[in-house]
Amino acid sequence: MSVHNLVFNVTDFLQENGGKFTTVSDKIWAKPELHFKERYAVSIMEEALLAEGFAVEKNVANLETAIMGSFGSASTVIAFLGEYDALPFLSQAGGKAEFCPIEEGGNGHGCGHNLLGSGALAAAVAAKEYVEKTNAPFTIRFYGCPAEENGSGKAHMAKHGVFDDVDIAITWHPMSNNTTMNMTTLANYATTFKFTGKSAHASAAPHLGRSALDAVELMNVGVNYLREHIIQDARIHYAVLHSGGTSPNVVQPYAEVSYLIRAPKKQQVVDIYKRVQKIAQGAALMTETTFEESFEGAASDLIPNRTLAKVMQQQFDEAPALQFNEEDFAFAEKIYQSLDEESKASAYMNMLPEQKELLGDKRLNELVLPLSPEMILYGSTDVADVSWITPTVQCTTACWALGTPYHTWQVVAVGNTPIGHKGMLYAADIMARTAITCMENPTIIEEAKQELRTRLKGEKYVSLIPEK
């Protein structure tokens, strides 16, 4: 039996104190804020950290909405990473299984970051309680990290050296399954191209105009042709942010297009980005316009750590199982029925036949999926920048109905319900147990560090964020 079972029961602590953390989550859910504007969320986190005895540092890495709570002064540091940014146009009433915006066009926590940040906070507090009760020689930190969705707050924090003295980092993400994330992610680079031309009467004097909108359209055509000539696993996404106006009889003097480039490795992203830049130059030449760039964000590819992943997966095997009640299942069924058929079909894709049989017609997953072979997740996260600096591990827990896609109103709808709360506290239990197991077996931390060194093969962390 481990020491923490004798002197400190993580599950009991979280059940007894869970109301504090669900309140934090619900407050952040109720006031969704976009990237680098999470002022209310940070104030709630600061209040909670101070109440739990953490020393608090604000404006971390010169970011107004980044915060760090620290407990202890030992040289070995265990960090928990939290997020709290929302998404635009996803306003949705909680507990409603039909699209029902609270504010038309408003923001919403469509990726569950209200749960993510609060769950990581709960885990940090539980780990801190263990250190207090056992005098374990460890420092516990909670990092409140802004702008994961757009802006890559952790990448800015990593560039400033915020994680350099961290020994291991632990985090999670709400999803519809319970397991350890054993995967890498795509590196990315986001930038906006702003074209400037010259307005003119489109009929009386078209020869005097230089169309910035033409430049944007030609750039998009060029990049679409480029897609055939990049590596298979790369992705290029774009959005026209400014089309120049609403009058077709005016040659549009200004237009903007934003690009997000992804690839499995950072250097691949850089190489593709340089080609996209050349296409922008070509579009400007063709239209006799000029352009400037505005950097939006960047993230590295994630470095998995199997040493920590196995420890975390072991906690799933040992912790009390996640349990939902009939009301939870009934609401999840309504959410599931609101999904399109393709999303419904995806709900059971990664499950074994025996797991599907155990689930039956339940739309919430209480089962634990086994640790998967290492794979690529075709998304990006700024957690990846932390993973280049210190061994990092993540889990997912069931906070959504099966089949629910990220970034949807259905995610927002369950974000302040018992379904989300139970999944969040389950994740906190797994994360805190992972940290405590590492504290009780410090050789795990050294093995995780050695694995990171082996994976990097001497390559050093270099931020994709350009110098100002």
C-alpha cells in the first residue's frame, strides 16, 4: 500500500472539497472570455489559490492573464497546467439539449476549458495537501495559462523560461473517454497577411485601382495549389478576415487573410510557412499591392513521455471508477440525439468490441480505455512547448456525451452540469494520484527526464514565436 493511502486519501479529499472546484468552474463557464482577455477567470483562479495557501505570481511572462500559484520551496517541482479561455460564437445555455444561445453571437466554453483549468487547480490543491501532511520535499505549482485556442499562451510562457525549473508537468483535457493521452500533436504557426492596394471607381477608373481583395484571392488560390506539394500529414487552413468592404463598385484597397499551418515537426512548419510567404509575395506582385504580416501564434509538436503515461494509466486502474446516474445518462442521450449521423458513428470508433458491449446504449463512458500505442493527434496544443522542456503527461476523462465533437454548443451545454463536474473531479483524482506516485517514487521522475533526453536526441527547445 502506498504512503498516500495511509495518510491522505485523494479521492475522499476531492469528494469532500469538490464543491469549491465546481464553483470555480461554473463561474468561469458563466463568463466566457477569449484569448488573452481572461481577466475574470484569472481573478477567480487567484482568489482560489490564495484561499488554499499558495503564493501567487501574476502577469507571468508579461502576460496579463497568466498566473502561477506555488506551494513549498523544495528544488523538485511538480506543475499542473490549467487553461480557461473560451471560443467565439458558441454561447449556449447549460443543461439544454437543443441549440439555445444565451447571447446571440456570444462566447462559450466549447472546448471545456472552464473544467480543464478548475480540474488542474483541484489536482494541484490535492497534491499540496499531500505535501503538507507528509512533509514531502517537493514544490507544487499551478500554472494558469491563457490563450490555448488562439495565441498559444504556454508557448509564450515557455519562451520566457517559466517552465525551466519544472521537473514534471501534468494536465488533462475534457473529452468523452477515460484514458491517458499517449500521442504527439502537430506543430503549428498562425499569421495574418494584410494587403494594401488603392481604391478607385470600379467602372469609371478601374485602371487607377489596385485591389487588395484580388491579392487575397490570388494568394488563397496559390496556397490551395501548394497543398498538392507538401507532406501528407501537413495541414493548411485559412480564413478571410477582411474582404475590403461591401461596395462592388469600389476597388477594394485593403483586405486580410489569416493562415494556420500545421505539420508533425517544427521545421516542417517553418519550411511550409516560407513557401506560403512566397505565395503572398507573388500575389502582391501580380496585383501591385503591398502586404505586411501579423504573427498570431505558434505551438511546437508534442513530445510524449511513456514513462509518465504508464504511471498515469496505472492510476486509472487503481482509482475509484467514474460513476454517472440516471439523470446524467438521460441528458447525455438527448445530447447524443442532437448530433449529426457522422458524429454519432464516430462515438465508438476507438473502442474494443467488449467495451461496446459493456456500454450498451449508454451515451456516457464510465469505462477506462487501455493505454494506446503512440500515435499522432491531428490537432495542436501549446502544451507541446512545455513537453520540450520538461516531461509532460495528460489524461482525458468523460465530461461529454459520446460522439460530441470539440468546439460545439453541445460541449458548452454540459460544461456546467453534473456530467462535466464528475468528469472534472475524476481527472483531478487521476492527476493528483500521478503526482503523488511520482513523489513517493522519485526514480520515476529521473526516468521520465532520461526518456525526454533520449527522444530529443540532443535537440534543444527553440520557440517558433518570432522575436519582436
